[in-house]
Amino acid sequence: MSAATGFLQEIGRLTRERVEAARSRLSLAELRARVADLPPPRGFEAALRAATGLGVIAEFKRASPSRGPIADLDPARQAQAYARAGATCVSVLTEPTFFGARPGDLETVRSACALPVLRKDFLLDPYQVLETRLMGADAALVIVRLVGERLGELVAAVRAQGLDALVEVHEPEELERAVAAGATMIGVNARNLDTLATDVAVVTAMLPRIPPGVVRVAESGIRDAAAGAALRRAGADAILVGERLMRSDAGELIAVWRQST
């Protein structure tokens, strides 16, 4: 597997700086104490497995490195709109530099709706897993290309907190590593995180390679009802969509996607 370069290398550097700053404010021991008595997570993976038709993970993100500012919406209202429209789960970007996340975005979304919530960020350290639990997330994203040899460690750390791990891949070798690590949810990202180029054909080619019994999630580049239906035919159990839903009325699109067979 190639080492992270370009954008992913830069986001890794910034993420490590964020983790160190967070440690200086809140020690690992205190963080562990704060998460010890939290209520159990709300079953992100279970919700996707129980979905009828195509599951929809509706994402809240204010900006992206490839498209710039997207929409400055209220996270509570957007989460409630997603829930009314029939979304299966919600994803929240919590990275501030490139994705415009603000403190409290994920906590606000979780309080505003009953849907399970994914923290979508660039996890590199078990400290961030505890942060994720404290925020109230039910699942965490783990990107194979970013974490490299620490994949097994981070997946285990996620599960130790009772959270579900969505393991993200973009290349066949990364998929092999995800399967070897025991991933039960695998997301295939159409976007190359080194170059930020998007190719949905990558997703349709890789979805059939994911073993039976693993939840298959298609990520990025999904802009209309036809794209969602095509991914369902290619084997997707769920799609993760952010920009398209942030820029438009979510109701009609989510309803059509959920009916895809």
C-alpha cells in the first residue's frame, strides 16, 4: 500500500497537531474518566443492516477541500430534516481546517435527532476514539490509507468503546487490509484523498469484491437518484452523501434512494 501523499499527508500533519493540542487541554486519564459512564451508543451498523432498500447516511459538512464552502446551515435543523426525509444514519464532519467544522456540531446533531451518528474525521490516535465517544458519536471512520499499519489497533480501539468502525478504502490492496483487520463495515470512497479526484467507477468495481456479510457503503460523487440506484445494483448496502444534500432539499432524493432495489 502506498504511503499517504498530497492532501492526505497534510491533513495527517494537521490532525496530529490537533491531537496534541487536545491532550494539553484534557489528559488521557481525564478523558477516559469522562467516557466511563456514558450511555451505550445507538447502533450505527445495526441501523444500516436493518434498513429496507438502500441505506442513506446523510452527511452534515460545511465545506470541502475540493469544493470550498458548501452551506452554512444549522446542524440541528439539518439533522431533523434528514430524519424526516427517512435517512438511515447521519455523518458529521468534525475536521475544522478543510471542512469548516465548528465545536459542538456533532453534539448538536446527536441531540437533535434519534438517528445513529458517524464521526467523520481523520483518526490517527486512540485518543481521538475517546474524543469520539465523548462527543456522543455511535461510529467512527477509519481510513486505511491514512492509518497504515495501525489499522488493527484503531479498529480495536473503536470497538473497545462500543462504537462501530466504518473502514474506508479506495484501492484493492486497502480492501484486502480492511478484510484482514476484520472490518464489518467497509466504505469505498470514490475520491482519491491524495489528489482529491473523484471516480465513481472505482466504487462500482470494488463493491463486488467486499465479502458477503460485510456492510458495503459507497462514498462520494453521488449527485442524483440514478447514481444511487446504480450503486445499489453494483452491491451497495448504503450510500454516504454530503454535498448534494447540503445544497438542496434532502427529502425527495433520500426518499428515492431508500426505494432503490
